[in-house]
Amino acid sequence: MAKVLNIMSHKGGTGKTTTAVNLAYGLAQKGLKGLCIDLDEQGNMTSILLQLKDQYPSSDVQEFLEHCKTHSQQGQAHASLCGLKDYIQKDRIRCTIYDVLMKRRTIQECIHPTPYENLDIVPYSPDILDAENRLQATMATFCLQDALQEIDDAYDFIILDNHPAENSITYNAVMAAHKEGDLHLLPIKVDRGGLEGIVRTLHLIYTLRDEKRNQLHSQIRLLVTMKNRNQEDSQWDMALHQAFPEEILSSTIRYQAKPVVYASLHKKVLLEKPDTNVARDYQKAVDEVYTLLQENGHVNAH
Ligand SMILES: Nc1ncnc2c1ncn2[C@@H]1O[C@H](COP(=O)(O)OP(=O)(O)OP(=O)(O)O)[C@@H](O)[C@H]1O
Ligand SMILES: [Mg+2]
């Protein structure tokens, strides 16, 4: 049965996607079969794992400009809008998380292989907020959990990358990681905003745990990310270890912009080049999560 890792924090830019992508890659490298699910309409996880930059050849930009020109009699702003719309439409991936949540397709139909061994993805949808509205209207919190049950035996782990907002998609993500051995992994950047974000996320998980009595048996783990080598961050790190001795991972991810920015710019996974300090930090986090998954019930490498 696949273990679900729900990567969540109600604060933007805490390292959720970087953590999700590197954990997925690292666990897949260990021989586990994994599925990534991109629940964020920004689609950063999808563009890294499906290397979407390849779908933007420079000729497309030329086409976009041509398209604007053909509409020039309608005014520049309108022409640009039409051109931009067509340009974006072209990049639409068929069969996404939107189709899964709206029950238009089965999850199996929406799984795409990635170029990485042992790793598949259900891609993002720019329309996911439309799905969010409908889930909210029907108060549906088990759609994702139901969908994951259909593929439980095909994977060793399933990683969910979340948007920072709190909405019905995030409720679905919390309830999808409900089994014993599933994990809510909360990346924390140790600044005021990051700490406020983590309080909101913990509050949400505890609230749902109370509301859905006996239905949430998963564990919570915190991962300190983007830690600077200064006294303030070290003090916060120490305080978090004291406040959450059971929940905090012993691995910590340092702040090291150059390799992270390089990887993100070239749509690469940081761990593909394991010789930087921040990649070594992520490798330790992968090893720690791997051990946790093994401890919390046997994980079979497929
Ligand atoms: N360890 C790190 N050192 C330096 N920069 C980092 C590190 N981790 C992530 N970043 C950078 O910080 C930014 C935010 O990271 P990331 O996209 O992983 O966060 P996120 O929580 O997924 O953001 P969002 O809430 O927008 O989805 C990115 O520009 C990323 O390149
Ligand atoms: Mg993200």
C-alpha cells in the first residue's frame, strides 16, 4: 500500500516544491516507485518533472508575436490578450489533477511518466481553483483520498505538493494522507512568516483530526528549510527542536541560493547534481524519510 507524503505549509516560498521534488527523486533512486501529484496551480513541480521548458521553443514566441500582429486592427492590448491566450492554451496538458478532482477521468488516465526512473506525475491544472470552488460548494473533502485508493497498490509512495493557501484542495490533501504511516511533512523557513504559516498548518491538521474522528492516523513531521548560518536561525532551529522534539526531522536544509536557482532555471532536480552542500542536506532528508517509511510499515520496492 502506498505511503502518502503530504507536503504542506500555509506560507508561500517555504521550500515545499523543492522538498517535494527532491524527496520524490531521492526515494525513486532508492528503488521505490513513486507518484507525484501537483495540487498547485503555479505548476512548479510539473514543470520540473516534465521539463516543460522544452515545450516553449523560441519559434513559439515568434508565433505569438505574429498572432498579435494579425489582430492589430482590434487594438494592441486586445491583440496581445488573444495571442497570449492561444499561446497558453497550447501548453495545456491533457488529463490533469483537475480531471481527477472533478471526476471527469480516472486517476489512472491522468498519470504521466516522467523522464526519471520509477517516477510518475499527475500534473497541475491552471483551472484547479475552479475545482476548488466546486469542492467547497459540495463540502467534498474525500475526493483525493478516494482517487488514491484506486492506485494504492501500484506505488510505494505518493507525494502531494500543495499551494500555500488554505482551501478545500488542502483539506482534500490532508484527508488523503490519513493512514497510519502516511506523513504530513511541513517545511519551515525560520522567519516570522514561516512560523505563522506552520501554526496555521498544524491548526488545520489538528482541527481535521478532531472533526473526522478516527479517520486521520497519519504522523506530522517538520523540516527546517533555507536555514542561514547565523545566530538567529540557529536559535529558532533549537527552539523548534525543543517545542516539537518528536515531530522535527533531524535533517535541516541550509540556504544556498546558487545551486537551487540553477536547478530551478534549468528544470532540473537539485539531487541530480549531488555535490553541493544543499543537495547533501536533501540527501540526508531523503534517507531520514526513507527510514521513517520503513519503520511505519514495510515499503516494498517494486
Ligand atoms: N535551500 C534553499 N536555498 C536557497 N533558495 C531556496 C532553497 N529552497 C528553495 N529556494 C528558493 O526559494 C523559492 C521558493 O522555493 P519553493 O518554490 O520550493 O517554495 P514553495 O513553498 O513551493 O513556494 P510556493 O508557496 O510559492 O509554492 C524558490 O525560488 C527556490 O528556488
Ligand atoms: Mg510550490
